[in-house]
Amino acid sequence: MKKIISLITVFVFASVALADEIKTKVTQNDLPEKAQTFLSIYFQDVKVKKVVKVVDVETYITEYDVVLANKTQIEFDMVGAWNEITLKNKKVVMPRFIYPKRVNETIDKQFYDKKIVKVSNDGMDYEFNFKDGSEVTINALGKVVEVEVEK
């Protein structure tokens, strides 16, 4: 019996050591305050279905993956700033004003006819993926940096 317990213990520690990241299911209350505020403002009518805390084993950088009841997926960094929002439900529309005013203005003027299905934010640039497969990167000042059109 001792050998089995020892073997299981070794296996558990080995699998954790080989993992790139550690994922732990947590509650919405475990999110950083900034993430909780973001959810209460932009997704106030949608229930949080699942929250997973993801810790990179090498860097100890923590992120939070949130799945909402309407299938929207949001990734927050360790301080609660959003990094990525993906809409998985065709009926859901990306909330307005989650990015700077100038970025909103550029989207409204140049890409008004496109449905946003994903937006990523690295703190300086916002990358938008549209339903038609095209992508655009817009900096925080509202300038289009790159456009990729699906062929």
C-alpha cells in the first residue's frame, strides 16, 4: 500500500512539474477587483458560468479565463485588465466603449459594416477579428496599423 501511495505522489508531482501552467477553478469573487468591475459594467446582465485561474509555471504570471452563460470568453491579466474577448454566440454583440474613444471612432467610421467576433488588447494595440475572417489592428490613438483581408 505504501508503494502505491508513493507512486501516486510521485506521479502527481511529476505531472505538475511537466505542466506549462497550473489551472484552478475559482469563483467570480476570486477575480481581481478591476475584472469584477469590468464584468459588472459591460456584462451586467450575463451570468458568469466559469472562472479558471491560470498560473504559468515558469514565470508565475497569472491570468483568469472567464466563460459567461452566453458563451462569451474573456481573458484577464493578474491585475484584472482584459486581454482578449471572444464572442462564441452569433447573437451576442461586442459591448461598446470597452476600448478607447479613438479606437471606437475608427471602428465606427471604417469598419461599421463588420461584426466583431474577437478583440485582443496588449495595452497599446487592439486587434479585431471580424466574422468575415478579416482582421485589423488599431493603436490606442485610433490609427489603423494593419489590415488583413480573408481571401
